[in-house]
Amino acid sequence: MASITEKNTRRYRVQFTMSRSLFQLYEANMARAANLHLIIDFSRDFEKWFSGQMEQVTRELQQLEAASGRQEGGDHGNDQS
């Protein structure tokens, strides 16, 4: 019997590059899964990993912005043109 489910409209995408050997392994495993009528879904693990990466990047950018602001702030008023 057919099942009716809500369409997943999430279409947010991020593109990654990788080594040829890793991509070939990915393609081979996707083909093996397809032959078994299965799919490999990385979304949960990927989102957890990516969230951690974004938290780290956010912290580093905040530190760089703070350092940049201190440097810019220290230069104001010293221009003797």
C-alpha cells in the first residue's frame, strides 16, 4: 500500500570538496546501497558535526573581530595629516 508523507522542503545546501580517493569510495558505497535498494543518509551526523564546526568558526571570528576593533580603535585620533 502506498504511504503519503509530507514533502521535505529543506533545500539548504553546502558544497564540499574532497580527495579523489574519498569521493570514489563515497560513490562506490552509494552505488552498493542503491543496488540493495537502500540510501545512505548522512544528515544527522553531518548536522551535528557541522554545528560544532560553525560554533568553532564563530568563536574564532569573534576573537578576530575583537582584535581588529582594538587595532582600529587604537588608531583613531592619531592621524596627523
